[in-house]
Amino acid sequence: MAEEVVRTCRVVTVDAPQLYTYVCHGANTFNESHFAEHFDVATEIWAEPAVYAERLLAMAARLPIEPGDIAHAETGTTIDRTPEREPRPTAVSATASASERPLLLVLSPLKDAAAFLPGYLDRLRTLDYPREAISLGLLEGDSRDATPEMLQQVLPRLEAEYRRVTLVRRDYGLQLAGPRWEPGIQRRRRSVLAKVRNHLVSRALADEEWVLWLDVDVTGYPADLVQRLLGARKDIVVPHCATAPGGPTYDLNTFVLHPRAGTLNWSQWLRDGILQPPKGFGRMYLDELRGQGLLRVDSVGGTALLVRADLHRDGLIFPSFPYQHLIETEGFAAMARDMGAACWAMPDLEVLHPHHAQAPAHAEAVPVS
């Protein structure tokens, strides 16, 4: 039952004693002695009705919920607000003019991308979204193939097709001798990727309302991808990055924590200051959550990620250092949560990313909160 509640309802975990609230009304699942144990260890208790109402509203102000979501008869406060459900995602009209569409910035880091760049550009052209409302931001660095030359060759056409194009070149000196998924290199590798993302958004973002992070080696997505993501009406939302249509999840950095994840021993998977647990440890991925509709997630990946641009302007970055033992996109999700922004996912909206090289069953980090 608890797992079903987590899957279908808005669940908030609070970790400060002064924000816990208990009501003993005689019909609780547990008797009063159960709650007395909590009261005995609480650092502060507010028992007077007026103060209780005040603390409830204070809790609502500090968490990503609204006061009406926790209004009860016990508060002694009347809040005129009809209960609201999460609206179903509503796609932005594909026929609306560019002036009626929010400006979108598509950002893609590139390294040794020569094999993927032509397909990437072809797929961008299939998007059913006016190109005069799309800007492109590309950062190339540390490539040892023909990526820089290819970008210079296609740049004039891109500038003619799209609203604005920013091409940045910056090397970070990252060359990997072995497989990119080896645990021993994750902090360095993902730290550089975070720096790349942060530098790219700082250079390319102008007046756009939305940022779509899109990896160059994504191989397929629907033409209405942008409209459907915008239709979720969330500040941060990811589609389901899968290896094949209806197949397993590729991007394991998007997940929902199991209800009892907080009781697990995460410290055993701490390496180089970041968490690197094995696949499935305390987490559910989007291939397990198909059919659930729009749902909140505890972490996001970056293969395809839509972000309200103002969040970046307000300081939301991809940490290049351990942030709550997390880095890059997982650190981004943790930082967003600390800023009061929730992360959402659409398990049935698929973006395809086959395994270009066989990787072990690892996810690279996980927020424990």
C-alpha cells in the first residue's frame, strides 16, 4: 500500500523535527503510545491549536507544496481552495504560430561526435516546432575526430535555419584510457561534463524561456517531443530515454527512490566523494513505471531534459563537485529540490538511445534524502 501511495500521490519527505506534525484523534492506525515515542524524542512540540496551524502553514511555505494541500480541520484555518489533481500533460498546439510558442534553446555538448552529428541535425529538423522559435547551443571540446571541421561546415546552414546559433569550443583535457563507465573515473568524467553544461548554458542562453538539453547520440524521438514536454507544465521534466521502443530504460540517472530507500546502507557505494551504487539498488526506473502518467522523480538524466530557463538564470547548475554526494545531473536534481523546484518524468514519452557500447549494470549516482 505504501508503495502505491508513493507511485500515485504527492509525497514529501521532511527531515527537520520542527516540521513534523502528528494528530492523535482516537482513530489512528496506531495507538497513542506509538506517537508518544515520537514526542519523546522531538526537540520542540507545539500543542496549542493556533500554533499548530501556524506551523502547518510554515511547513507548506518551506516545501514544494501549497498551503491548501495540507489544510485540515485541525488547523483552525479556512483555506478556500478546491483540491487539485496533477493535470494530464497537454501538448502545445503544433499549428500555433511562432509568436504563440515559447522560445526554446536546444543545448548539446559534443565530443567525438562525427558519427552522430548528421543524424542529430536531421532529427532536429523533424521537430514539429517552428525553427524561428528554436535557438541552438553547441559546445565542442576534446574531440579527436572530425567533429570540429564538420561543425564549421554546417554552421552557415544552421544559422540560416534557426533563430540563433551559438557554437563554443573549449577543451577540458579529458581523454579516457578505458571504458567511460568505470567507477574510478566517474568523478573526473562527470565533473568535466557538468562544467561543459554550465559553460554552455552561460554562453548560449539569451532571452529563451525554455532549455532543452539533448545528447547528440540520441537516435529517435517523436516529432511533437517539444510540445509534449511543454504540455506537462512543469519547470523540470524528462521523457523516458529507452534503448528501443517499449524497451528497457537507457538513462538510469532518472529514477524514483523505493519507499524504504532511506533505510538502506548507501555509504557502502560511496567512492571518490560520490555515490555509485549498482543498478536497481533502492531505485525504480521509468520502464517499471510505464502507464503511470506524469510523475515526480528523485533524479533526472541529461540525455533529454527540459528546464525552465529562469531556473538556470536563478543559479541552478550541474554541480561539478559532490553536492550531497551527487554530481552532474543527479546533483542538478538535488540542487533543484533545495531551490524548491520538483523534477518530473513522462514514462510513456520515449526518446531512443541504443547502447553504442556495452556497459555494466551501473547507475552513476543517487540522491539519498
